[in-house]
Amino acid sequence: MDLGGVIELLLLILPAMAANGTPVALSRVTRRGIPIDMGRRMPDGRRVLGDGKTWEGFITGLAAAALTGIILYLILGDPALVEAGLASGFGAMLGDMAGSFIKRRIGLERGAPAPLLDQLDFYIGALVMLHLAGFRIELIPAAAVAGIVIVLHFTSNYVAYRLGLKNVPW
Ligand code: CTP
Ligand code: MG
């Protein structure tokens, strides 16, 4: 396997990880934010996204991703990392919302576990947005990083749970 490709993709995905993790920490401070779906329901009677997706989370997640991109640029000197950070973070937030949308449609309540979807929704969103922004995404590194993302997700969520940041370990 081309480790260079994996490391390059990790740099592109790091802002997405920051975007994905920030709202969880923030939600402990602000408690309830303004739901992105504004409380609206679909014809199936369930919420469009649910209370777990807030504007505060969306905006701070995006800001965390932008900051991560800027820091990576300052360290590595490649200005494309700033644009990558924005694309990666925006994609992560959209992917996370898409994941919640799917969960609500199949009848899962907010916070109910959906294996793989919970871990990969933000990652897939980030990959798609990076691709749309013109970054080259290759299959083998994408699969390898998916594995890394899953492992990191479980460890960080377990740590967040033990720290009392999350009520459930997933
Ligand atoms: N969060 C937020 N806004 C976002 C994303 C996340 O406020 N756009 C916060 C919410 O407090 C959410 C927590 O981060 O509960 C964890 O996010 P996630 O696990 O994605 O949400 P869940 O509560 O598990 O809801 P869902 O079932 O919709 O995934
Ligand atoms: Mg969840």
C-alpha cells in the first residue's frame, strides 16, 4: 500500500475529524442549541434530523475545521490545505446530517446507535466534498483511512463517555 497516499488523505480528513468532534464538546457547554430542522417533521411523523443536529454545532464544527486547515497550512506550507479544511469540514457536517436524516427515516431516535453509519457518515461527506472541490480521492487510501476513522471514533467516543461528555459510549 502507498503510505504516502494514506498520509495525504489523513491531512485532508483531519479537519473533518475536528468538525465532527467539536459539537459534542460544545453541546456540554451550551446544552440545547437551535435544531437545524427547526423542529420540523417529515410526513412519516418523525423529525427531519432531530435535536442532535444544531446550528451551533454546525457552525463551530465548520470553524474548527477551518482552523485545523489553517494550522496545517502554517505547519506544512501548502495553501491548498486551507481550502481542503473548509471542504472537509463542510462535507463532514453535511454527511453527519445525512446520517441523522437516514436514521430518522428508518425510525431510530436521536442518539440510537447505527453501526458504521454513525462512524462513517461524516467521513463519506468529507470525501465527497473534497472530491467536488477538486482534490484527488483514491480508493485504497480512502478504505485504509475509513478503518482508521472507525478505530479513532470508538476510542474517542469511549474517552468522551468516560469524561462525562457523552451519555452513551457510541
Ligand atoms: N451536535 C450538534 N450539532 C451538530 C452535530 C452534533 O449540536 N451539527 C452535538 C449534539 O449535542 C449531539 C452530539 O453533538 O447530540 C453528538 O453528535 P451525534 O452523535 O452526531 O448526534 P446524536 O445525538 O447521536 O444524534 P443522531 O442520532 O442524529 O446521530
Ligand atoms: Mg450519535
